[in-house]
Amino acid sequence: MKHDPVRISGIAVRGFKALRDEKRIDIKPLTILAGANSSGKSSIMQPLLLLKQTLEAPNDPGALLLDGPCVRFTSMEQLLSKCPTTDKVRRFSVRLDLSNGRSLETVYRAKQKEGFEVERLTYVTSRKKTVIKPGMTHTQIMAVVPSPFNNQPKYYDKGRETELTWHIVRDRCFLSFGLYMMEYGKVRPFSYMTEISPGLDFIPIIKSIIHLPGLRGNPQRNYSKNAVAPVFPGTFENYVASLVTHWQSNDKDKLKELGRLLEHLGLSWKVDAKAIDDTQVELRVGRLPCGKRGGANDLVSIADVGVGISQVLPVLVALVAGEPGQLVYIEQPEIHLHPRAQRRLAHALCEAAKRGVVLVVETHSALLLREVQTLVALGQMPKEDVSLQWFQRNEEGETVISTATLDENGAYGDWPEDFDETELDAEQAYLDAVERREAGG
């Protein structure tokens, strides 16, 4: 019997930027974040990216790495909620819900001139809820540490018995249970046992996130070679050339699928990689939108074609590379795309979601959203696999999130005014202007 991989099923954030009170979104196979600029779309995902870059840092950066490849902050004030609040202690929290029913909430507290510290960690399973904090005593920890470790731990060395004590220790952005022993008059970590962390279920899932930001750089003549694996530290655009190179030699089916998607969008028919030396590779794409006889001579550097290809290629590579259960977060996938290509991009997103890839897409494209609705109405995308999350700011500047549920026709009922109304208003304004002009007004 085949089991679906455990994946992130929800994210809840509190005290972060405009998310003063706790806000939560469901994560479905295709989750679309929409709303006006600065309405809080990125804010719901940035705490998760903070965890990702903290876990990926080569050295221990403390509880949170604020300035990293995925999100960049230079001070704690930039991310703490500035909305009116009675909470005098500066903190924010992020909770991750998994599809197996487990959840992990971590509260981060700002310390003056010392960065953030982990104030509390709450781990929930189907059986129990565990809360751990720094400074807990050995006895308090014994009451919550998981079995079989909830007996008095002892260590025997050369016939001598030494009692061990539990401590709460910080493990990057989480908290762990750690065993300590008295040695030469000092308390030292017990070297024969690794720490027990409630975050162990969540760390590989967080580190596997593929993040593709809206600013994906300008096309280059040559790209650096990077290692390719299911896990891609930092932002994903840095791995595109290396993945194409890898697929060219080891997985031609994925390279063929990438070419199919490019052709479906009407942009090209093929992409390949040409090694420049041991450290650099050139990306080449078909200059024509579809293959023809003698097309091998049609390949040109990606720097010599429209910028739309260089911007959407990382999106398509991420969709092909994504594994079932793996979360792929894409900001503005429609950048620099013709309206027709935006519509066709929705097909690529839905295909990846049906394959099991978990997509969170932040978009301003009404056409992309409408095409998703059309695919639902055609029965080509299950309505229960689509989550539409609409972001607005209220009069106090706090983000308000509205969730829309699609029906069998792809319609979503009452949703805050935006895409459709804006386009209709623009069309009506143009027709009114023409009418006034023809009437001599």
C-alpha cells in the first residue's frame, strides 16, 4: 500500500510584520497567495524561510539567521510587528502543521542587542502536547522527555556509576533535550548520546524547501556549477544550469519534460548545457518556439533571447525537479511572460501539483488564476487540491487573510475585490473614453 509523503499542511504566524495576531493558511497541493502589493503575502512565508536559512548556515548563527540568501533583514525591528499591541515583550511565533497531524510552534523573543532567542517550543502529536523552555529543571524535563528516555539516565564507566542530568539546549532555531554529566568538577555534554529534538521530524522537511524568489537575476553567459540533490540550500535559481547539465547526462526524461513545458508556453523547444570548463557551464535554448529540421543549429545562449525565458526557466526546472511532498515556494512566476504564456503556465503548475509536488505560488496574474479555475471546471484539476488565499491590510495596517474554496465550476464566490473587477474597470474606462471622444466630449 502506497503512503503519501509527510508534508507541510499549514503555516501559522503571529507577531511578524503586519501579522500581529495569529494568521494561518492551509497548504494544499496548489496554494495561491494573491493580494495587493505590501498586503502581507510574503510575510506569511518569510518565517519559514528564516528557519530554512538558519538550518542551512555552515556555522551556528544563533537562534535565527536574519540576513541570508532567502530573506534579508539587518535588524530585529524590521520583522517584528509594528501594529498596536498590548504585548510589551517583543516576540513572534511560527507554527508548522504536518499532514500526519503533528505540529511544531516556536516562539522567538528579541533581546536588546543580542538578537533573537528561542523562548518556547510546543510540539503536538495525536497523543500529547509537549512544551519545553530554556531553564527547565531535570525533574521538569523528565516529565516530558519521550519514552524510553524518561527514566533516570545513568552512565557506567569502569564499574563506576554516574548519574546524568537533562538540560534544555538550543539546536539552531529549535530546542532540544540534552544529557549532561559531571566530569572533572564541570558539567559537560554527555558525548555518547546525541540530543533528542522535537524538531527532528520537521528539519528535513524545512531544509528540502525549494525557494524561487521574484528577483531571479539577469541572464548570464556562463553559470557556476553546483551540486544537485533533492535538497537545494539557499535560493533555487543558482542550481538551474547544474540541473540541466545533470539531466542531460543522467535523466533525459526530465530534460525532455522541461523542453515540452517550454514549448507549451510558446517560448522555446529545447534547452541544453554546454560545459565551458570544470567550473562553468553555458545554458543554450532553442531560438524558435518549436523544433524543426536542423534545429540543433538553432540553439543560442540564454543571454541572447528574450528575458522571459531566463525568468521562467527556473520556475519550470523547479516544477520538474520537485519531488512528491516537497514544498516549492515560487514568487511571481509570471514575471516577463506574455499573457498567453501566463495562462499556459497554470497548466504546468497544476501538472506538478497533481504529481504530488506541494506548490505555494505568490502571484499578481489574473490570467494565471483564471486558467486554474478553468482547469478545475474542466475536471483537469481537483478543486480540493487548490487553496486560494487573499491578503489585505485593514485600517490599522494589519494583514487580513481571506480563504476561497472553489466549487466544481472553479468559481470561488465572495472574494475581496481585485483581479476581475480591476480588469473590468479598466475595460469600462476605455470604452467610456472612446464613447465620449466619438460624441465630441
